Amino acid sequence: MLFNGGMDDAHTVSQRAGYAGASAVAVALGLTELFAGLFASVPSATAAIGSVVIDLSPSWLKDFAISVFGTADKLALGIGTFIIAVVLGYFLGRRSVTSPLPIIIGFAVFGIAGMAAQASEPNAELLAVIASTTIALAIGIFVFLLLVRLFTAPAATPEDPSTYDLGRRRVLVGVAAAAAVTVVTVGVGRAMLRSRADAQRAAIELPDPVEAAPDPTAAHDFGLAGVVPVVVGNSTFYRIDTALVVPAVDPDMWSLRIHGMVDREVELSYRDLQEMPQIERYATLSCVSNEVGGRLVGNALWTGVLLKDVLDMAGVQQGADQLVGRSVDNWTAGFPTEYAFDDREAMIAIGMNREVLPASHGFPARLVVPGLYGYVSATKWLTEIELTTWDAFDGYWIPRGWAKEGPIKTQSRIDRPKLRERVTAGAFTLGGVAWAPHVGIAGVEVQIDGGEWQEAELAESLSDNSWRLWKLDVDLASGDHEARVRAVDATGTYQSSRERPPAPDGAEGYHTIRFSAA
């Protein structure tokens, strides 16, 4: 046996070597995060591997993750990736008691896989990736050799039984020290990534719009407790995308390329976009994964340039009936080109709620196409616009089982009261929100305890592209109650009553809640 276990049996020695292996993997992963924070040319290894996992995962697994974790799905995947790596390190460590060769080979395999994933990320420089990952692996192997000797060194003798627990204490101290190093390196690395991106955004001033939107007034928002505000703040606006770590894009190095079936290829810098005429528009965005009554929907004020103005610079050729947006991490979404030219006023947005576009919502630029679910339109961290034909290309989610066309379906939601909430009997005001972007909401009706549908009062509309808040005053008797809601759009069409899940083109059905009054 290469490592001396003293009085400990072979199982105990193997187990302690496993702890050493797990600790070594954790330290190495933490160092890769630190290097990602120190150097812009080195992507996060955990995030890069996670992105590969996302791309290779079947759509049902992604749907499950969103349904279970919601907007925390990226955090869950990151933690899961880390845990799996540490568990593998534990088993490799147990196999390395007689020789360190298994864990060295394991580290080499991890390193090659990590470098391959990192090299595919935007802004990655291969030599920097190789150098940083090699250093992290070497330190990880050194940590393993150090800890396994510490953990398996003789800890007790028959002549001195008071030292019997020394080996166990060594393991606890060693694992705790490795965990502390990992937490610090991951925390510092992620903080440096955020601070670099925040510093770049803080130095930018959003241009004054040539067409400013009016501020919301009390007529647009009833101010009911528990009901979503008519404009959702940047920090609480939902986020669903495939980026495990928010891309840190340098606006000075960024450009937007318009190519494909165009008369002339156009490339715009961030400054070029800033110098174009800016407009402000309210628009509601929704994720196709949003369940009936779900929260993966929000309304914001977007600042940017009209998409059609940029396309006119390139000259769209006849027959180019699909517009494909591509992000810096190669995510893609496609929608009919005609939607860039109709009255929905699709935008390339650089601002959100009169702030520079947050990194988590697509800085430096993103597409905002009212009336379409995000999976076919809302390309964040936009870097390319390609004009092509409808049959020539499928966006990221289409081969994964989602419909190619994704118009947002008319939906409504009850925010007040909450599900299973107990409220005071007597006079009570129900409230919520309804949306049918690009078409507009004309009415909302509420049914209490299976009775007649009652017309709710609507707040004024910010635009046809925005949701509308509603309220209904009722007199509640003591006991259990059920409420459901439905909306009618500006064409007079009611939202669908049939119950359907989000896949493949958006959920349907009436939002229904049960609550009680006392």
C-alpha cells in the first residue's frame, strides 16, 4: 500500500483517500473560477461544462428543471455539476490508495473535457485556457497527494490510545480547509466577473430617446397589495435562458453583424447603435415555459433602435422570410422576417426601464419582438442577425420539440388573493394581470364559486404590447372559495379554456385558485 494507514483497516484508508480526492477536485474547480475572474480570456470551466450539458440534455429534462427550479435552474445546474465532479473525485480517490495514477488520469480527463468546453466559449483564448486549467489541475493533484498522506498517516498506537481519533480530526480539518479554499476562490472569481461587467456598464450613459414613452400613472396601476406592478423592475424581471453564467461582454469589443440574404453585409459597433435614433416602448415578454398563472412573464420599458431601421441598412432580399438572432454563446432564435417590419415595432434594445441593459437581460444588446415567446425571438447578448429562409434554419429550441412559430397566447392571472390564502370575509378586492402582446387586452372576467362571470375593472393600457392590470370588488361570505379568470383580446377573442401544458407552443387554460374567508 502506497499510503501508510497505521492501525486503520483498508476500508478506512480507502474512504479517507476518497475524501482527499473529493477535496482536491473541489479546490481545482474553485481555482478555475478564480482564473475566470482574473482573466477575461478564460471562461468559467463549470459554466462551460454546464452549457454543454444544457445543449445535450433532452427538452423534457430542461422543462422539468424549469418547472421545479424556475428562474433558479441555472444555479441548480451549476451546483449539480459541481457535486457530480466532487463525487467522481471521491471515487477516484478511493481507487488511488495504492497508486495515484487513477486520480491523475481522472484529472487529465476532466481537464481535457473542461478545456474543450471552455475553448468553445466566446472571448476564450486557447493558450490562456490551457495554461490556467493546467495550473488548476496540477494544484489539485498536489492537494490530493498532500491530503491523502495526512489523512492516512499513522494516527494512533496501542501504547497511546488517547490519540486514536487524531486521524478523524485530520480528515475533518483537511476537508474543512479544502471547502474554505473552494468557497473563497469561487466567491472571489464570480465577484470579479460581476464587477468587471458592472464597471463596463457603469461607464455607459443611455442616450436620450427621440421618442420617449410616458411614465405610468395611477390610472395604469391600481396599487393593490400583492398584485404585480404594471412595470416590473430590472432586478425582479424573470430570467430564463441557457447561459449558466451570464456572459461578460466588453462593449468596446462587441459588434453586431447583419448578414445572409441581404444586399450588403453590415457590422455595427455598440457606439453605432448608441448614435442611432433611440425610441422607448413598453412591451410584455413571456417565456413559453410559463404555466397558467405562472410568473415567467413581465412588462418593461425598453430603449433601443427599431429593428427595421437596421435591416434597411443591409437591404433584405426577396425570399428572406426568416430572421435569425444569434447570441455571443451561439444560442439562436428565428421568427418571420415580416414581424420586423409590421406595427409591433420590434427593437434592438440597449436599455431597460431607463437603465443600461442589465447583463442578465442581454447587455450590450438584445432583441425585443412583442407578441412572440422568447424562445423564438428574444435573443439576448445579440451578436448576429442572419436573414435566411424559413426552411433553411431551425433555432435552438425547435429541434428539441418546440413549435417553430411562437405567438404569445392570451393569458390572465390572479395575483390577489394567493392560492390557499385566508382573507377577511366581507368586502374584498381581487386583482391580477392579463396580457395579449401586439393585440391588446379588451376585457377581463372573473368567476367566483362557479357563478356568473363578472366583468373586472381594467387599468389603462400603456400600449397594445403591454399587459393590463385588473381588479374586481366582491363580497365574500365566510368559508372556502374558488376564483378563476379569463381575458378577451382586442379582437374580441377569449383566451382558450382548454387545459394544455406549455409544450410545444405555450400553456392554455383558466387560472384558478382556491382560498378561504373568515
